[in-house]
Amino acid sequence: MNSKKETQKATSIDEKKWKQEVLKELMSMAGVGRSIASKLIDSGYVSLKLIAVTAPRVLANEVGIGEKTAEKLVSAARMAIGLEFSTALDFLKHRQIIKHITTGSKALDDLLGGGIETSGITEFYGEYRTGKTQICHTVAVTVQLPEERGGLEGKALYVDTEGTFRPERIVPIAKRFGLDPEDVLQNIIVTRAFSSDHQIAIIRKAKKEIPLRNIKLVIVDSLTNHFRAEYVGIDTLAVRQQKINVHLHDLHRIAYAFNTAVVVTNQVLVNPATFFGNPIHAIGGNIVAHNITTRVSLRKSKGNKRVAKMEDSPYLPESEIVFEISDSGIIDLSIEE
């Protein structure tokens, strides 16, 4: 198998040519000259779609323009892409652009309706050693595969908040899929976030990098680690939740504007006062729950087996599957099982 050929499309595009194309697109809006268009690009607003789904106040603050100017830009962008009323049939046709990334396990792919979905946020939560980071390592490789093999021929942005990313794990996973490990590692952009503010800033900076570097998957492992450590006590809860809310909205805009898949992992807590039902709950409460597109819980089973349960999805039923963690990533159970 020619691994070089399969990963060659996951390369960066020509930046100068790309910027000229973006400038042309932005300047197609009424009242937008080269100066404002350049400001938008420098701030990461590199598509009409991204501008259209951004609140004017947020756009004004990040770009450094007046709020009235931002309101006109957002309105013009919405009109340009037709972001108004549409029929359900039109919406169904729009959904045809949604792609899926294989997890390496057919059972887990089926649970997810075909794999990790683009244009949305998929969350995996569970206790330690339930496979969250292993799933992230695996999909950081599979996103580079051709579409006919369950990939998107793109790169992955891996935001590591816990210091758990290991390039050594990537090597056997890449070999499993017949890819050159060095090519695969080159196509995973890794950044370590050391605080919640740093984490938020990385995602905002990524707006420009995603189309420029052909990034098709954004991973945040884990979503709540820094927020949980920095905002301690009931008196800081409101501020913590609001910042997580803003962060998730940034991720949603990226997913929608670039048809990119977003995967986040989440930590859990155990409520000792729970007498009935599952005492384990994901961190972030309703703010996280309401902003996640697809939510999957993970728990340990015997040996390397893990159980994944579909907790919440706009269209998928609640169900469970079992997969296995191996040296080569996430796999289905062996035939003898």
C-alpha cells in the first residue's frame, strides 16, 4: 500500500495564494475594503460562514472594530451565504455535506451513526483508563485516511490539556492502517494548553490555521481539566460555567464554519449522595450537556475491554457496545469473543 500517496493530500496549502482567495471572498461583501478584510484574516475570520455565525460583539472585540461595523459585517455575511429561513428539505440536503471519521472499531462507528461526525462536537467521558485518550490517538490517525477508508484526508489539531499525548502511541496505529508513521506524525499538530485562558486562546487562533493547514479534526483532551483546577468553590462556579460556555460556542462555530469534526474528552465526578442510578457524572453540568452534539460515556470492563454507551444524540438511539484497546488503537472484539 502506498502510504505516501494516501497522506499527501493532508499537506498545507500555499499561504499566499490562499490569502488572496480569502481577501477576494471577504471583499465581495458590501462595504468591505482591503483594510477591514485584512483585519478579519489576521483575527482568524477567514470565511463568510464563520463571520455569519459569530455574534457582532464577539467579532468587534476580536477584530478590533466598532460594534456597528461588526453588525453590518455579520448581516452581510448571513445574506451572502443565505443563512436565513429554509425548508426542512433544504436542511436535509445541507446535511449531505456531513462526513464521518472512523474510530477504528466498527461497533463504535455504528454506535456513532457511522463514526465521528463533522460540523458538531462529540464528547467521550468516563473515569481514568476508560479509553478516552486512546480514542483520540486513534482518530488523529484515521482522519488522514482517504474517504473510502473512513478518513477525510486531512490533518488533526490535538489540544493536550493533561500532558497525555504520546507520539509513540501513534506509530503502531499508523502502521495498522498501512500509513507511514513519520507522515502521520507530521500531520498531527499538537499544542499543550497550560491554563483555561490558554486553551481558549488556542482555539481562537486555530480559526485561521484550520483552512490553511487542511485540519479536519480538532481534539481537546480534556475539555474541563483546567477549568476544574482554576475555579474552585461554589463562589467561582458561575464564572467557570460561563467561560466553558464561551469555549464550547467557539468550538461549535469552528465545526460549523469549516465542516470540521470536534472531539472533546471530559472528566467525571462521583456523587456519594446518589442512592439510585449512576453516581458518576460528567464535569460541566448542564452547560456542557446542552452544548454537546453527541455524548458517549465510557466505562471499564474485563481486561482491555471497554463499554461505550450513547448518552445523548439528536437522532441516534440510546445503546451500548463493547470495544477493545490494543497496541494499534481502538479495535473490535476478536472473533473468539
